[in-house]
Amino acid sequence: MKKIWIALIVGVAAMGQACSPVYIPTNSNVPLFTEKGELQLSAYQGSNGLTAQGAVSVIDHLAVTANFGYSVHEDEDTQKDRRQSVGTFGVGYYNTFSSSGRVEVYGGYGRGNSAAYDFFDLGENAKTEAKFEQWFLQGNIGLGNNVVEGAVSYRLSFVNFYEVKVIGATQEPNSSSFEELMMEPAFTIRVGSERLKFVSQAGLTFPYDKYTEFDYQPFYISFGIMGKIPVW
């Protein structure tokens, strides 16, 4: 069973790295709060790189979230790499239903930097560097208890690349900025004790339009750990 999981992770990572994406989605932040005064810290490692998350339920039904994502892949054969770093901040509403149901809605904003080769198909040695901003709206719905929690989330991300620079291209791109609405559903499962759980998340990414002017990573899977700390 362990070998199967290792093969799955390697295969997904290779798929994600094959197309030199310029937009790499971070893990969706899915705290599933039930009451005020709770701090959650999470860290994931997966085919979309490293994602560190924090969230706190400030008062009843109001919470804030923060994400930081970092991804780097270096190809030893071609000496080409891809890199992305991004940070986001969100605020939103949480509530419970029935005995174990949780529902949340968050909105937020973030900024990042990205670099990748062969972004515009302008030549094999063309490297693209760009800054981007991300506006997002995300809904989470899940079920859980002190041992197991599962949730489905859907994030709409408006991604705007700007200050686009292409190095080593035989021709220039048509624009110095590109924007797209990205659809990002994800499934999260957490297993462990009340305060400490092992977590896994798998997600999809695809544009609202059939065609987008920048590349992206269409699927990721990641594993990590999550801790809950009562703060007041």
C-alpha cells in the first residue's frame, strides 16, 4: 500500500512539472471552525509545492485566514526551472449545522511572483518572469468529529499577471498583462486526535474560459499536518 501511494505522488508530481506552469495553485484553506477562539496551523507538501496556512476564529461566525505557497522545480538535465511564491489573506463567515456539519465562506486577496520556461511557446529557451495578484471567493462544506473530518471546497480565483518579462524569446508576447478566472475545487480529509491531525488534499484547477493565455497546473495532491490551539 505504501508503494502505491509513493508511485501516485511521484506520478502526479511529474504530470504537474511537465508543462512548466506559470500559475500553481496553493492548497485551499479549510479550517471548518465550530466556535470562536480557535487557532489552526497547517503545512502541506505535494505536487504543488509547499503550502503553509493559518486561520483563527476571531468571534462567533467571523474568521480570518492566511496562506503562503512556495514551489520550485529544477530540471538537472536542461538546467531549466520553475518557481512561484504567493501569499494570500482572507476573511469570512463560518457556522455549523446538524450535529457534525460545518459551512464556511471566505473572500480575500493575495500577491505573488512566478517564473517558468516555455510559457508562451516563443522558443525552447524563453523564460517568463511575472508578478501576479489573486482575488478569491471560496466556499467550504464538511462533516467531522474529533477524530475524522472531511470537506469539499470550491474556490474562484481571479488571477491577473502583470509586469510580464520574457527572456530569450524569438518574439515578444502580445501583452504585458494577462488575467483569467480560475475554478479550483478541492477535497480535504483530516484524521487524528482533537488537536493534531494528519491531512491530505487533492484539487483541480481549470479556467472559466476554454482557452487561457497562461499555463497552469491542472491537478495537485498533497499531504501534511494540522494543529488546533485554543487561544481564548
